[in-house]
Amino acid sequence: MFNLMAWSVVVAAGVGLVFLHKTTISNPGFIATGRDGGRTGEKQSKAAHAAGSGPHSHGGLAAAAAGGMERLTGGGSGGAGGSAASKVSLLRVGSGDSDRNGASSLLDSPALWAGHWHQLCVTCKIVRPLRAKHCAVTDRCVEVFDHYCPWVGNTIGKGNRHFFLVFLWLELYALLVSCGVAVSQLKSAIVGGYWTERLVWMLVFLVISAFVSISVAVLAVAQASQVARNVTTNELANWHRYKYLQDPNGTFSNPFNRGVKYNCWEAFHPVSVPMAPVMLQRDPEGLTGLGIGEDQQQQQLHLGHCQHGGQQRHCHGPECRH
């Protein structure tokens, strides 16, 4: 019996290391950047050289953003008497030199027109979708950002959190079973009245494994609970900062929670799940304030398209169940 349990520990720990490797090398969900025309592998020296001047620098982005806000508030060539129709046209900025520079197309987002400027990442030069966050360690925006784990050396996000979860539970099983075997051996030694140097080292192993098991168990249970509810560590810690996680009364409400079964399926099939939208349909007050009607809001809130039932349809995140 003890031999079987010991071998199960070896197998579980070995397979867990495989999933640790997958967690480390997998793409956590990096969002394509708008730097240098979308090329994400440029050297830092080139980025630093372009930062001082040029259409893709932060200065150029800030200037374009300021210009966009000036037009949004009625300044510039439009004047103070801009109509609702002219404000709607701002959502379709994309012509002229500024479009070739990429700044105007960056500002062409309903999230920015609604005043959600915190979703603008000046480092990656994108408008972040909901649930995404810029990772300070990897210097990239990550879909469904959970946290950065120094133990695996990678960000935990949409693309690898299922690997991370499996790794945690396999290693937790190995720790708990090995602790059980150690306790059984120590108990037999005490009852039999014999004590050897090997049992001393087993006691040391048991103490260390017990402390490690507690921390791994807490993390494994927390991650499993979050996957079952389709929420992340970042969202739970900062939900009061994210309007999409609040109901009209200001209390926590997760619009992405669609039941344990679907939530788990979504976590373990990241490739099949479309990117979250930049805004939710339940949060259109910013667009309404610009004089944009409901039909136009429906057109602006979606982020991408998908092939669904032979037809191309808009994907609205929480409302899309394919």
C-alpha cells in the first residue's frame, strides 16, 4: 500500500512539473501591441529611439489624444456648436495622415469616447479590453490578467491559468500524500519503540511539507474557486475600481459568471473564447452622453467577429455563448 502511494506521489509530482513547464513557456494572453505598426518583437533600443519623436512615440500619442478630446468637447475646427451627428463621426476617425500614424485609429474606441481613459495603455498603444491589465514585469497587456507569479516566472492569464491550476492540484496531491506516508511511518516508529536517524530526517521533511502544503492548498483552492466563478485575482482585489464589476448600487456583480460548468469550460479552452469587449452593453451611459443612439451603441460596443452557425455575427462577450 505504501509503495503504491509513494509511486503515485512520484507520478503526480512529475506530471505537475510538466504543467509547471507549460505554465512558464505558454503565452499568458499577450495582446498584440500597436507599437511600430503592430510588430511586438522590436528591440528596446529602437523603441527608446522612437520615443523622443515620431508618430509612434508617447508624445505623439498624447498629442493625438489631446486633439481627440478637444474635438470631443467641441473645440478645434468643429467649434462649440458640434451636433450629435458630428460626435458620432468621431467614432470613425481613420483618414488622413493621422490614420497612417496610427494615433487616430487608436482613439477610435467607444471606451475612450465614453471617458474610460484608464483603458488606454500608452506603453502598448492599445485600448485594453475588459479584464485585461498591463503587466509591469513582462511590459505587456495580458487578457484576463490574474497575477504575475515569480515562482513560475510568467504572468498568469487567459492563456495559461488552466495549466497553473492543474499544476497546483497535482503538487498539492503529492504533498498531502507524502505527508500522510510520513505521519504513518512516524506513528509506527513511536508505537514500536524504535528511533533511527532516518526518522529524524522524515520529521524534518514532514514539518517543511506541512508548511508548503498549507500555502499551496490556499492558492489551489483560491484559483479553483475563481475559475468556477470566472473571476481573477486582480478583479477580486480591485473590483471597486472596475465599473463593469459593479451593479447600479455599487456592489460587486460579475457579468462574466455564467455558471460553474461553462466557466470551467471557458478556462480550459482559452483559444475558443473570444477576447472580452472594451465595454459592456449595460454600461452605455458614456455613449448616450455623446448623443449616440441605441442602434449605434450596438454597433460600437462589439470588439470582434466570429463565425457562428455559418454566418458572421458580432461577439459581445458575456452575451455570446458559442
